[in-house]
Amino acid sequence: MDSFEWNKIIGAVLGTAIFIFVVRVVAEAIYEPERPAKPGYVVEGVVEGPAGGGAAAPAEEAMPDWGTVLAKADAAQGKATSSKCEACHDISSAKTIKIGPPLYGVVDRPRASIAGFSYSGAMKAKGGNWTYDELFKFLKSPGAYIPGTKMSFAGISRAEDRINLIAFLRSNADAPAPIPAPKPAAAAAPADTKAAAATPAEAGAKPATADAAKKPGTTGN
Ligand code: HEC
């Protein structure tokens, strides 16, 4: 073999190598794996059942005692936080529909109830009212609490920020929703707390309150 022949062989090998390299780069550019915005699985701490071992309930944040926390909440701080919401929501009494439904008087309002706003199926299907608890859970991570919601907002992780925001939302209404009476300490179970606990909005959401108060061993939630 003369050197000319060797040149041809080396050229062919190099050419093939370059060809394969180019094909790979192009293929990767075309078929670049799309990473989902949310991973397929979420490991949010350890999922622990309650003491009884009920597997149905995932690890849930304890609900604040609204009667206690709302009295101390910083609504001015909450108002500052609400500027994040105003990108999509009108919070004024004009109740204008923007990307999202107006939020004036949202506390205790039935879910998905603004006429003329096109809610997601997920939001309509959820039902119930925007109680303090519901807002607290939703605003932590809207997409996690109501999968399929159109509200593309990451959420507010700090409980304190959410409480302040909810205190502001409560005050931002013609008639602010009532603040429930602070829960009695678990040990002191008064004989009759029905009158204090049974506001209309609460009655639907927490039918167990009165019973739970009578049994010292159980908690409401
Ligand atoms: C990126 C836009 C966007 C931002 C930011 C946003 N929202 Fe929303 N929000 C929406 C949309 C869209 C909906 C309707 C959701 C659906 O139908 O699933 C909604 C729905 C809601 C609802 C349900 C209202 C009803 O009538 O049932 C509440 C409550 C709410 N948002 C509160 C907030 C608060 C509080 C903030 C700020 C912390 C916020 N949102 C930030 C877009 C947004």
C-alpha cells in the first residue's frame, strides 16, 4: 500500500467519526429531553400517618388557630405581599376580572363563584368556601393543593406570610369574615362551646368541632 491509499483509509475513518459526531449533536439538539416543570414524584418530607396509622392522609401542615393568629397578624405586611397577587388579580372593590378572578371579599366566598370568569375544571370541582383553612392550604402551593388549577403561582411557603396575607384579604371586604373564637387549650374541655364555634361558615367545614371538644383525647384536625 502506498501512502496515498493510507490517506484514503484514514480519511474515511476520520470522516465517519466526524459524521457520527455531527449526527449525535444534531439529534441531541432536536430531541433535547424536556424536563417537566414539576417532577413526577414529590418527596415532601416523610409521609407520616397520624398516631392511629391512617394511611389516607398525607403529611399535612397543622392549621393555625385562626382565633389566635388573626388577632396578632400583621395585615399591613399581608397587603405588601398581596402585590404579588395583583399581577393577576384585582384586589380592589371594583372587582374587575383580570387573569384571575377578583379577590375583594374572597374570605368565606364560595369557590369558583365569580360570574364571567372561566375557572378551571379542577377549581369548579373542588367546591366549598374559601375559609381561612382553605386559603392557607391553597396559597402554600396552589398546584399541589388543587392539581389542574389555572393559577400558575408557586405559592408562599412561610406560614407567617400566608397568615398575614389572609388577615389582609379578610379586611379587604365590605364585611370582613368573622374571626372564630380561639380554641380552648386541649386539656381544658369546656362542656359547651357550640355557641362560639358554630358560625355558618364553620358549621359546614368542621362538623366535628363540638364533638371533639367533648372528648379530651381527640383533636379537631
Ligand atoms: C400568574 C397569575 C396569578 C397570580 C400571581 C395569582 N393568582 Fe390567584 N388565580 C389565578 C387564576 C388564573 C385563578 C383561577 C384558577 C382556576 O380557575 O383554576 C386564580 C384563582 C385564585 C383564587 C380562587 C378564587 C375564586 O373565585 O375561587 C384565589 C383565592 C386566589 N387565586 C388567590 C391568590 C392570591 C392570594 C395570590 C397572591 C398570593 C394569587 N392568587 C396570585 C391567577 C393568579
